[in-house]
Amino acid sequence: MKCIELSEKPALHEVAATVLMEAFLAKGNNAWPTLERARKTVDECIAVPNVCVGVLSNGTLAGWGGLRPMYDKTWELHPLVVAPAFQGLGVGRELMLALEQRARAIGLVGIVLGSDDEFFETSLSHVDIHGGNALVELQQLTNVNHHPFEFYQKCGYSVVGLIPNANGKNKPDIWMWKDLTAE
């Protein structure tokens, strides 16, 4: 696998849009239902000052991800996508390492991400979360059907909060963060 700066590879921008659209649609997520919307996201991700990297496997774009400013020293991971044929092969981990390396190089101290539970894959989507029980439910968070928050935990990210009903009733957004200075 080889990491690349996606902004420097215009020939891969259409491929990146296709990977984004197809990977999310394969999971039943219509965040990028058309190539036009996916192209717009690729264009946003490669724009300055954002960071956007891809991973090539034998010359094929296996996945890509981006960082964009959220706070002065902590930026948001958005998006992270791995082509369905390459999932489970370490591409996501390679992307995370490359993005973290670039984040440190530009002086960031943290990366934040939201990991939506739109398909009732965690214990958080099986209860009615409100202000009074949010912290208790977060402490009892479990993965019930292959939600990606555990992947991020394996990459060193901690659950730091949630937004109840962010994507509809009982569809929270799980917020995670990594301290890049701790390593």
C-alpha cells in the first residue's frame, strides 16, 4: 500500500468520488447518493487548507480520507472511506496513520470525528437518550452490530460525547477524539 496526497492526483478525483458514493451506498447510507454530490465532497476535501490523503493498492485507489479545520488546533476527520473490495485489509488503519502524521506536521494537537449510528448498531440507538442519561449511556456503550466506533478506538480515539437523535429518533452521532501529542 502507498499513501498519496489526493489533491496532487487529479486523475484520481473521479475515482475518489466513485469510491465515496459506492462505499456508503453499499452500507445503505445515502449521504452521497449521486456522483455529483460525491464530486462536490472530493472538491471540498482537496481544497486548501484541508488535508486529503489516499491509499493505493497495486495502483488502485483503495480508500481516502480528509481533515478539515474545526478548531485552531483540533481538526475534524471527514470523510474516511474504504472501497468495499478493500475493507478489512488494513486500508483504514493506513489512512488514519497518514492523516495523523500530516496533522502533526501542520501543528495540530488533536483530531475529532463523528461516527453516526444511523442503523441501530450500538446500544445508544436502543434507548431514548436525553440530557439526564447521556453520560450514563455513553459509559455503557456497546457495539451490537459492527459499528465503526470500535475501529476508531483501536486507532487510539476515545469516545468524548454524543449528539442524541442527530440523524433522527434514536440515531445518535458518537463523538470521538485523539490527542496527537500523547504519542
